[in-house]
Amino acid sequence: MLPPQSPKQNKILAALSPGSYTRLLPLLEHVPMPAGQVIYDPGLPFKYVYFPTNSVVARLYETASGACTQTGLIGNEGLVGVSALLGGENYSARVLVLSTGKGYRIKTSFVRDEFELGDELRQFVLRFAHALMVQTEQVAVSNRYHTVDQQLSYLLLMSLDRLPGDELHITHEQAGIMLGVRRESVTVAAHKLQAAGAIRCRRGHLAVADRQQLEASAGEQYEVVKKEYECLAAFYASHAVHSSELSPARFKRFFQSAE
């Protein structure tokens, strides 16, 4: 069992060899990540890279006209600020905390130094970046071809895969911002899903009632992303040869917080 505030609740940090982990550990700062906190704003330089432990972070793209949609969710399977390690100097979108939790941050210059060593961190970041790209691709397809019911199902599943429990604290207005649709559209979709027995709704909360039904509603988009992140989990596990805490069995419940 990991300590309540262990950096190893983040899957990338947990998969590092003792040498890499020891180099980064004194540079990591434990920080609260309350819902609504803006991590990055468009055009501003990367000051820190974040490793969530039990929070969920959303990447949002906002047009000049004010239209907004989420392009990816990040939890303890990855890091926030991957572009800073791939040559980026400024973030292109807004990044904010969707679900309250905690995490660790590190100055970008420090983690870039570790990345440039070409050790496990580089491998993990590149593999995570690929998974995030797949997620972004599926969001783009969904925004074009899927109904609000399907998109809401996907958002709920992707969020809860990264959290313990089966309930997400989110209002219909917030979900509308995430999906780039009107609040009223989210309300109609939520009522449909509740009538179908897939979710339970109460003010400011959405909870899974029947996961199989909810996955069926989300459709192929969720299945594609789920399989990709299962491959990411297996990649971490196969490379974590130095840590008994990271056997493949421990990754069976990959998205949830470490014990």
C-alpha cells in the first residue's frame, strides 16, 4: 500500500527506475488541484509540468468567437504539459482541473533535463503522448458525428476511469462547456441516459448506474481509447522491471488511484 500522498500514485512516476525516481523526488512539489483551477492559459510559457495523482485535468480549446470544447482528459496515467518536453515553449490551449484532487508539479527546466537523458522518462512521455493523440483524434470524430448522448457517455466514462468511485461532480453547464454544446442539450441527454438506466442524476452530480449500458451508449469512440490506454498501462508495466509495486496485475485497475 502506497502512502496517502505518494508521487507513485502517478503511473509515470511509479514506473521509473529507482535512479530516475530518486533524481526527481526532491524536485517534486505536492500541490492541491481544485476543480476549476487553470493550469495553463493559451500563449503563456510552461513554468511547471504536473503529475496528477487523484485529479482529472481537461484540455480545452476556445475559438476567437468564444466557442469551446475539450480535446482530452488527463489523470494519473500521465502528465500535464507534455508539449513542454517535445519542443513547445507556450501552451496552445487552456488546461484546467475538471475533478478536484492533488498532484505533483516540477519546474519545466528540471523535468526537461531528465527527459534529455533519454532514460525511462523519455520512453514513458512519448508513449503517453501517443495515447493522448489517439484520444484527441477520437474527440474530433465524436464532435463531428456523435450525438450529445454519446458524447456525454464518453465524457463520464473517461473521467471516472481516472477516479475512484462511480460519481462525477459536474454540473450540466460544465459538461456543456466540455462538450461544446448548450446546457439544455446536456440536460436532455442526461435525462435520456437516466431513463435508459445508464446513469443517475442529481444536482451537480452524474453517477454510473449501469456501466455496460453507458459503454454501449458511448460507442466505438470509448472502446478505441480504452484499448489504447490499456496498451499504455501494459507498456508502463513491461518497463517497470525495477519495482515490485508495478506488476501487470497491479495495472488491472490502471486508471484508478493506486492503493
